[in-house]
Amino acid sequence: MLGFGESFTIFLIIVFPICGLIGYYIKTKNHERLKLIENGINPDDGMNYTEYRRKANLRTAILLLSLGFGLIVAYILSINFHWIDKFIIYLSVLLIFGGFGFLINYFISKKGN
């Protein structure tokens, strides 16, 4: 059983890289949109603000639901497989389910066009 200090350290090792990746994604997406606007291209392809927010909210909802489901699966796996490191289980399952969430969003967005 892990103590508070060890659990907190593992939590920080997981959370800081995820927050860094999210921040990097937002920064690069904003930079890409600014470059498109500078070149005279509409990055929203004619979407109004309401449609753009609806798509963004859908993407966020699907990602959070898939990550939550991934946490449940990782917890069940960590209980049943004691010989595998819990950090590896949680990290790999979160990445897999996060990827599934983005794929689901892609197919929903593609179907809507």
C-alpha cells in the first residue's frame, strides 16, 4: 500500500505532463488559427460562434467521458493484476481511452459534414 507522499508524487508525475500537453495543444492551436487568419483563410469554415462552441463542447465531453471510463477500467485492472505497476496501468489505459475519445469525436464530426 502506498503512503500519502508516494501517492501524491505519482499523482504529480501524471498530472503535470498531462497539463503541459493540454497547454501546449491550446498554444499551438491558437498559433495555427492566427496564421490562417493572417493568410486570409477562415479557420472555422463558415461556422458561426454557436456552431463552433457546440463542436468544441462535444469534443470536450467525449474526451472527459472516455477518460472517466478509462479510470474505471484502470482501477479494475489494478485490483485484478497486482503484478503490473499501477502507474503503467493508469497511464496506458488513460492514453488508450483518450485516443478512443478523439476517434469517436472525429467520426461524429465527419458524419455531421
